Amino acid sequence: MKKGDAYLIRPGDEHSISNIQDNSSCLFVTIPEKSMQEFCAFMRKGLYHDLLTPDALTCTLSDRRIKQILSDCFIIQHSLKNDPNKAELASSLLFQLIMEVVIDQNDILEKQRPAWLVDLLKAVQAPENQSWRVTDVVHHCNYSHSQISRAFRTYLKCSISEYLNEVKTQSAHDYLIYSDQTIYGIAFTLGYKSATNFSAVFKKKYGACPARYRKKWQRQRTNNQ
């Protein structure tokens, strides 16, 4: 295992951890089987069965995701003593976050996607590729622009640029809430031409400019602590 590695361990899975370094840490989040079944039923019929595949379900968490999970765990631990209702809400959000990452990176919901497209989507979502543009996506593949565009339309029901914007705005959302990076810094990290362009795209998605959105969430997190 290396930093950011995560595994979904199912009932019946054999697992062990050895050779743990002194400066390393491992976090276990236990999900009740009933909660897992209810979540899967909500997402898609048959999803719970698909999760029981004999293949190992692994994923990679970015630094932002790790900080987000640790922050949520802190809120849960703190709320259990003071406000169990807040702990239940935070637990639900944490559960959804973990499952979304596992499902997305293992391509469980869309098994019909070709392997090359699955690999491409993982590359697009990788932290080191957050500034990618359409040309970067095309250059990463051995397929033509038209073939890639057709695959995105067929399997994702959107264009390459629309998918990139969705990934970028989700990353921007996490940066704003779980980091101290400036608006300009976030825009640069995600490959936007300017902070103004970034703000316009973000506001179209979330209904508020990045600065106002960040202040709103900071107030909510303060109230929950």
C-alpha cells in the first residue's frame, strides 16, 4: 500500500496489514451491512450484488479527499458527544463520499464502457491531471478526437468539455471547502484561463461565486463543530 490507497473490504474478504512504518497511519471506516444494502438499492438495482465481485475493489484518494474524510471523522467523533443528529448526518455524507469514489473508480455502474474509456476517465480524474483540456484528453489516447467524442456521447451522455467541466467544478468545490488555497490558485491548478473565467463556470454550476460559496460552507462547518 502507498499513500492514498483505499480498499472496500466486504464480508468474507480475507485481509491483513503488515510491515506498518512508524510514521504511517491507516483508517478503518465500518459500514453496517444494512446501510450498504439500502444505499445500493437507492443507487441501482443489483448494485449490492455487483459489489460482491471476487475482484478486489480498490481506489486512490487524493490529498483533498483524505483531508475531507479525516475532517468528517472529526466532526462525527465530536458530535457523538454533543449532538447525535449531526453525527448521523456527517456519517451519511462520509459514507456517500467513500462509496462514490469506490463505484466511480471501479466502473461498477457502467460495465459496458470499453476498457480504454475507463482508463481515460481515471486519468482525467487523477489529481496530477486536473488542468487538462480537451486536447490533453485526446493526446492521452490512441483514438481520434471524433472517436473519443462519440464514446463520451454514447456512454456518458455529454461532450468531452462538459465532462472536464464537471470534474473541475467538483474539484473546485473540494478545494474551496477543504483547503486554504486562494481563488486564483484554484483557478490556476484547474487550468482555467483566468480567475474570472473560473468564477463564471463555478457560479453556473453552484449558483454562487467561489468566494461567497466558501464563506457559506465555512459558516456551516463552524456551526456543526
